[in-house]
Amino acid sequence: MIDLSTLVPLIALPSSPDKVVPVSEVAGQPLHQAYIGSSGNPGYRDFAVVSSMVKGRSVADGISLDINPSSRQVLSTLIQEGYLGELVASGARLHQAGCNGCIGMGQAPAVGRNSLRTVPRNFPGRSGTREDSVFLCSPETAAASALAGVISDPRLMQMDYPRINEPDAMVINRDVFTPPLPLDQARLTPLQKTENTPALPTLQPLPERLEIPVLLVTGDNISTDDIMPAGQRVMPYWSSIYASAPFTFEAVDAEYAQRADATRKLGGTLL
């Protein structure tokens, strides 16, 4: 049995989602940015509760409160319910719906400046800044901290806890949807590709047994960001496996890609 009255606001320290401590342990630390959103975690309530907390208040001087709606549907509903206006009035910065700051495609924090984010990951450099200092927290902690100007426990705010009632239906504009082609027509439609999106080579079936050199042995806690970095430096190449390959495992071993390429040229197998 869990006594819910004993639970306290938690926060993940830089730079791993599993470095979790109570917010009270880091309260008072300086803050540069509070980031709400992206496509990978938040829902309507996350933005609405922040709007309710900042209503009639202003973001602290020197703090960037960034709002990334998770979808056009959520954005449209926030507008309809009146929450978006309160966010903008508080000084929050509104960004387009999508991943954006979560994968380092915008809103990259300054080097060494603390950024609170409500996204799922804070591995080194994922924010777009290699020497980042990203904490993961709840929308309540992010909002309270943006108002205070330092990392803050939201329970200390002089206000009642906001209770958000989600609308009966989200706003969906089906007029902007493009339906899929009929199957027989889709099969005849070529994929749109450029020189940046080369086709994969024709691969033969794998044999029953493979003998290949081991080029890298990793430790524990290897993330997808260690395998292939996110961020604006690398992601423009993601549509091409060939152009992306040189960045593989660079956070773990900067020479891995060169070693793999040399092994392939000597007749080894690159998997």
C-alpha cells in the first residue's frame, strides 16, 4: 500500500532520467529556462495547469518559459478554452507543435545554465547543447520555478492547487487532414526522394552463422542518444543512413565510426 499523502514533488538531475531526488533538495538553484511540452510526453492538462498557475502573474526576469504544444489538436483546444492567452500574457514564449526542444531542434539552453523540462529524456547534449544542465520535472514545478526565478517546490506557492477539467472533446479540424490514397493508386505512386534520401541497397538473406569482429563493447545505461545523437547538428542527416553513419556511437567512442568504416573496407562486416 502507498500512502499518497507522503508523496512529494520529484525532479531528475542532469543528465539522466533515473537520477531522481525530491525537488526540495535542489530548491533555490539558479534557473535559465523552463520548458513545457514537445510531442513525447505532455497532454492538454500539462499546459492548462501551467496556464492556471501563471494567470495574473509574470515570468521572472531573465527566465525563458517555453511552451511547445504537443499537437495542433491540443493547441486548438487551449485556444478555445482560454488557456493560451494566459500563457502568452505571463511572458511565455510559444513555439510550434512538435518535438522541437526535446530533441535539440530549437530552445537549446545556454552552456551550463539550468533548464527545467517536462520531456522524457535529459541525456547529455540531447537539448542541442552538449554542455547542458537539464532537469526533468512536472509542469507544476516548472511553472513555479519560472515565476520564482529559481528552482522551486510548487507546494510553496501562495495559491490553491489548480484543478483542471478536460473538455468533453478536443478540437479536431478534419479539413486539414489529407486522406490516404486508395491502395491500388498508392502502389503506383513513387516515393518522393532526393539525393539526401538515397535508397537502401538490396540486401541478401543473413546466413545461419556469422563471424564478425567486435568493434565496440558498451557499458550499462546506453540510450538512443548514445547510439545516434539528436540535435540540429545531426538530425538534418537522418533521412540518409549513409550520411548519418559517421555520427554513430560518437558519444561513447568518438573513433567508432572511423574504425567501423576501416573494418568494412578491409572486408569485415558492418552491422
